[in-house]
Amino acid sequence: MKTTGISRWLPTILLCWLLPALLNPLYAQTTVDIEQRIARLEAASHPATTVNSGDNAWVLASAALVLMMTAPGLILFYGGLVRRKNVLGTMMQSLVLMALVSVLWMVYGYSMAFGEGNPFFGNLHQYFMLKGVGADPNSAYAPTIPHESFMLFQMMFAIITPALISGAVAERMRFKAYVLFMALWVTFIYFPLCHMVWGAGGLFNWSSPGCRIPVLDFAGGMVVHVSSGVSALVCALVLGKRLGFPAEPMPPHNVVYSLIGAGLLWVGWFGFNAGSALNAGGLATSAFAATHFSAAGAALAWGVIEWRLKGKPSVLGVASGMVAGLATITPASGFVSVPAAFLIGLAGGLVCYLAVSKLKSALRYDDSLDVFGVHGVGSATGLLLLGLFASTDINPAIKNATAAGKVVSLVGGAPQLRNQFIGLIFTVVLAAVGTLVILKVVGALVGLRVTAEEEDSGLDLTQHGESAYND
């Protein structure tokens, strides 16, 4: 019997039709294996970003503590140190920044500080008006808390940093000039510096792969205290001395206000430093302890020196020493042991006392509330001592950091001290030159200083039309 053409090709056709069906389970299993392997690789390179309620609670509480440092902490501390005719004007200088800086942060500040950009700047559009900043974590910064929580915590730093500068211009700067100056200062100095030290790809951000010069700054030595302290000195020099300074006595009008403010600053500083761990783990505890013992050491150092040299330890002296210890430990709080923190505090109390009592009188500048001597000099001291005392036992992450494409260890020693010094000098130059330029611009636009008559009457009446005491 003769077969037809179809019959002859039928076995081949059936085989071609059945082969995929026979091989499909094997193919499917192979595909699943490959996809699972790819998924595992992606998971390893991008760790899960699940919100941890404990971490989030701690960071939100810390954000509230940092805001408390401005109001009522800094408001009372600075307000009590000036004369009674200027207490409201001084308090207003901190109060207004809580609103002004918050708005700038929302519109473009956060994007400029923490958006993806270059080693010097973020960008203005990535998080413009806080676009995309919500409940999901940002793994580049804080993988266990909502992105919005991280944004709020960092905003409180942006508020208090320029507020510190107000202590140097107290009792003589026009309010209009003050507001314009601060808006420009946070835009052109704070936001870029924040990106360089803490932003992804920042020039000094030791924890970022794009880092060029790894500088350790846990909670704002460069970003907050050195930048504001140096800027405060420039402001004091450009504005000139208060009328009658230094011949006329200008004692604080209410030391009790200042002591209450100092106590609030000490408590709030735990959120400032321990909150910078961005989780409720052991590093937060270590930073909390370092902060406390540094403040204690500096307060005792200042009090003992004053007692020795003047015969009596003053209440304001011990309070100033405490603030100096807090400023000194800020950059180091997440990298050093408690004994090292105590030594850093002792050094901060000594150096800041000399800056306030000797350097200021020798150079005869009128930094009204000693912002440069306490915050600038104190945190510069802490930055450098951190270069010697940084320990992998406290923060293991610094053992294998990345800088210029290489894995490096940032443990305390000469190499890290060099990095800290470079970061310090860069901050000093940026803050000094930037502040001088901004002051010149503001002075040309609206004038910087009140008239002699207005200064004599006081800023409360001449700038705000009200008086703190009406009895």
C-alpha cells in the first residue's frame, strides 16, 4: 500500500507538535529557577525597606526634641542674655525661622540638600514641594522609617542652624535685613553643605559611594556648628559693635530665662545626636551616652577654670560650658566611646572658655552671645579630636567605607585627622566667604543695621512695636 505525502510526514508533524508540550515543564522550571536567582540577587543588592515602628517613633520624637531646642530652648537661652529692651526682638529672630525655613525646606530646600545631584548640590526638582516624599522609606538614607519622617527630622536641623547665628547680631540688626539674610544663607550655604556632608554622592559623605573625601560628622559639626559659628563671626565683624561696647556694661536681663533655655537645650540635644542614628538601636544609645558625658565634662571644666581664675564659678559660666560640650561632641557622638566623649568634653570646655574670655577680648569683636566662641570653636575642636578617637567598636560601618572608588578604614589616626582638617577648612572658607557676599548684597538692598536712635530705644519697640514688660 502506497502512503500519501501527508501520511509520510505525519509522525514528524506530531513530534514537532508534541515536543514543546513535552519540554514545556522543564523549560518552565528552568525559567522559574532563573527568575528566582535574579530576584535573590536583586534582593541582596537592594535590602528590604520595611518601616520599623520603633525606629519611626524614635526619629519622630527626636525631631520634636530638635525643634524644642529652637523653641523654647534657644529662644529662652538667647532671650535671657540680652538687655530687656531687646528680648522680644531676639526671641523673634529664632521664632520666625521656624516658619521661614520650613517653607523654604518644603519648596526646594530638601531637594537641594538630599536630592540626587553632584558632589556639591542636590537638585531643585527631584523633591520639589516634597514630591515623592511619603510613607515609603528612602533606602539611601533611612531604610526603616518613612521618607517623610527623615525629611521632617532633617528640617529641624535646617531651622536651628541659622537661628544660632542670631546670637552674634543681637540688639543691632534690622529685622528686614535679618529675614532676607537668613533666606539667602540657608539657600547658598546650609543646603549645599548639608548635601556635601550627608547627601547621596556628597563630597564629604563617608557613607556614600560617590564620596571623594570621607569626613566623619555624625550630627552636624561641619553642617551646623562650624558653619553657623564662622558665619556669626563674619556677621559680628561686618555689623560692628553695639553702641557702648565694650566700655558700657551690658549684663543679661534675665539669667533664669537663660538657665531654663540651657536645660532645654541639653535635653533636646539627645534628639539632635542620638536621633541621628535614624533608628532605635545600640548606636542611638551610644550617641546618647556620649552626648551626656561630654556636656558634663565641659560644664565642669568651664566651672573649675572660672573658679580658679576668678575666685567664683558663675551659673552662666557652667551653662555656657555645658552648651560648649554639646557642640563639641556633636560631630563625634556616633563614633566615640564614653571615655573619649568625656575627654572631648573636657577639651571643649577649656578651649571654648579661652575663646570667649581671651580671644574675644584680644580681637575686640562683638559676638554678642558668643556663637563663634562656643559653637564654632567647640565643634571645630570636636571634629579634629574625632579624627583621633573614631572607633570601629562604636560604629563598625567606618571600617569599610568608600572614598574615590576605594574601600578605606576611617578609624582614628593621622589619615582620618587629615580628612577632618580638610573638611573643617572647606567649611570655614565656604561659610566666611559666602556670608560676606550675602551680607554685602543684603546691605545694598535693604541696609543691615538699625539707626543709633533705634538701637538706643531697643529692637522690641522699633522693629516690632511692642514691649516684653509693660508694668
